[in-house]
Amino acid sequence: MRVCDFGYNKKGECSKLYIFENKNGMEMQVSDFGATLHALLVPDKNGKKRDVVLGYDDPAGHEGPLGTFFGATVGRHANRIGKGTFTYEGIRYQLDKNNGNNNLHSGLDFWSFRVWNVKETTENSITFSLHSPDGDQGFPGAVDVDVTYTLTDENSIVIDYHATTDADTPINMTNHSYFNLDGHDSGTVRNQVLWIDSDSFTPTDAELIPTGELVPVEGTPMDFRVEKSIGQDLDEAYEPLVIARGYDHNWVLANEGEFKKAAELKSCESGIAMEIFTDLPGIQVYTANYVENDTGKHGVVYQKNQGVTFETQYYPDSVNHENFPSCICKKEDEYRTRTEFKFYICAKK
């Protein structure tokens, strides 16, 4: 492991980058600012390393006006909560309305804008920790969180989440990396091929809040059960796509709570493929629909559809839908979940 300076955030706090490399030459760079996956260098079919995640050169870039959350650890509750409120055991909790009339990624004092503590390091892993006090972002209960990134010699990035709480509270954490298997500086991901192990998705209203329905993907642009390019149906006049300006939806996974392969992305150009594994019930796929003229790492200007996220999660707004899997972590329980991004070469030169 190597450590270097990452720069300062808007509060003047200094952050560090922690750099790991495996025996195959794959490199993972993570920051204590937001427990963020900053860079991921993967050898392509010709052995050339490509950085396959979008990002910024310093913490201040992450705090810019677009709110992209490149590579960030998102919590206490990822994704949207309708009207910024929920009721639990007769008590109504009001959160920030930072996405129109709704709450997005828990509100304005984002975990992804905080400097996390480094709890433990090994030669191939790092654990970041954060204390979230009772009432933080409007949520009940004090929560202690650990996020561990591990780079394996099988070319996987494994992210383990663990949390404890002193009161029942929603916990729904995810990683918000935008992937581009041709490299973060290569342009659109529309030609990259996607497969999702899902028979249905959760449609939304005009404000991207789930209606509570589970709609079959059969016969719709949302069907990725047979792999196809991301761009194949991206511009279809299908209401969920029109509302979101592309894919920004939660797919209902078929894993039934087991740690299984949920999705796969492939690039014929680089030859790099990535499998996504999770034990969570949903995955939000977002095609960077609102990214425009955003200056990222090394001066690269990112545009719409230049990356795609795979946010493993409980369904959006699950705190307001009894028919959705519950994201409430009881005070007597522990929150534990794992996500893995596994890379391999799918096409030789």
C-alpha cells in the first residue's frame, strides 16, 4: 500500500489517497474523503491499464454543483425518499428536501463529503469508519459504520459494509462509482453490453419516486435478461426512460437475499468485462443522464452517458412502501452487506 495527499475539501480538511496493487497489475485507489473509490486501473486485452471509474482530482471537485457522487460511499440512506419524510412506529421524521420535493442520498450534509477515519489497513484492504450521531441528517439513532475495500488477486474489488445502531433506523448504503470499461476518458458507454438478472423493476412518478408497483421487464426497454448494448433502447419513447432522460431505475434482483451475480458489463473495444455480485434486493442503474461539461480527473470533461452506475441497494423510498424489502436496521441487529465488482478479459486482441 502507498499513501499520498489527495488535497483539501471546502472546509480546509486534508484528505489522503490509499493505493493498492495486486499481482496482476490491477490498481485500486481509495480516499478517506467520502470513503471514495477514486481510481481503478484495469489491464485491457492488450495489457494496457485503463482507469475505468470517473472521478475528480481533489475533494473540492466532488463538492461541485452537479452532485455526481463519483465513487462515493452513500448513506445513511442511498437514493430517494419521497417528500423527504417517513414515519416509523408512529413518529414522523423530516429530512432535507434536496432533490425537488424529495430527499436524495440522505440530504445536504452528505456522508460522501466527510473525511472518514482509517480504522485498519492490510496489504490488500482498507477499512474506513464513520460515526453518525442520533438525529444526523434527520434520522433516528446513533450509527457506527465501517466500509472495507479489498483488492483481490482474482481482480475483484470487494466492498463490505457493516453498521450498528442504538435505535431502529433506516440504513441503505451503496457505492456510487460510474464505470466506463473503455476508460473514464473514452466517451460514451452506449456501446457497452449489459446483462441484469431481473424480471421486474420499480417504476416511478415524474419526480423519480417509486409508485410501489413491480412491473415486468418483458417487452420493454428495461429487459436486460438477454445482454444488449446500453444504447440499444436508451432513446425509446418509453415513459420511464423519458421521465428519467435515460436509465435511472431500480431493478428487482432475483437473488432472494443470497450473494449472487446480479449484473455484467462488457466492452468489445477494451476487452474488459465486469461482473457485479450482491446480496441486496435491488440495483440502481444510472447512465449519467445529467452529467454535462463536468471537468473530472486529469482535465477530462465528462458528458452525458460517459459512465454507468450499479448502485446495489434496498429499493428507493422503501421506508414508505410496506411491500418493498425493509431497510430498517433494528437496534439489536447489525447491518452487513457485500458488493463485489469482478473484472476479466472477455475478448483478446
